Amino acid sequence: MQPNEYLESLGKILYTKITEVLRSEMDEVTEEECIEYIRNLAINRTFEGYITEKETIYEQLQDILNTKIEPAPDEWDRLYNVDFFIKIKDKYIGLQIKPVTFEHAPEFATKWQEAYKISHEKFTKKFGGKVFIVLSVKKEKKKVIFNSQVIDEIKEEINRLTS
């Protein structure tokens, strides 16, 4: 299902729920308004997530690794859940960046690893490098890498692929 089709289906579901449950109070709500609401919600969340990812990747991880990190093509995001990549010779390392609240980071990390396991395995099979989930959290008004052990894991993968 394409992103626009998915957003439209969510808008239609929202429309059905609102009009069935709140019909007497919400007669003037239109299906198109619900679809537009879902689109705006998705765009705003995507933009906020992109800013978080950009701050974490470009301001920190790229400097720490002293390696060029590039945004992944949209297709990679959809097929492999990869936001950024590092090219090593003819292979690629994938990076999935996720903003989390500090209180929930450990359980989110586990859930994301499970949810993305299959798509990340497909990426590794096709491109040779592993995919790493980098968790960003806000600490003292700045985004930081929560799971800092991932930095050493990425360095090991870089070394493995350059050998």
C-alpha cells in the first residue's frame, strides 16, 4: 500500500468512527477533512522526526565516526526501515534513528529491534552491512544518542567491511 493510500484509509477509518460514535454532535465533519487531518498529522510528525534524526546524525554521529553519513533513498526507508547509510567500498551500513522519551527508551529499543528485524535482515543480505538502531533522547535541551554502545558496534561493522 502506498503512503497516500494508507493515509487515506486511516482518514476513512477516522471518519467512520467519528460519524458512528458522535453523529449527533459532528454532522458537519466531512470525510475529506478527516483525510486532510491524517495527512497533516503524518507530515508534521515526519518533519519533527526528521529534525531529531538530522540533529542526532549530522551533529553527533558523523563527527564521532569521522565517516560520511548520507540520507537513505525513500525506497530504503519503506523496504528496509533505513533512514541513513554509510558506504564502505561496495557495501552499505544502514542506520535507523528513533526519537524516544528517556523513561521508555529500553522497552522501545527492544520493540523496534523486533519490529524491524526482518527488514533489516533483508538489507544486510542485499547490501552486506548491518542496520543499527540509534535512539535519540533530549537531555538538557539537546538531542543525544541514548544507546551509546551502538557507536562501538557501528565502528566494528565499519572495520569488518573495510578488511
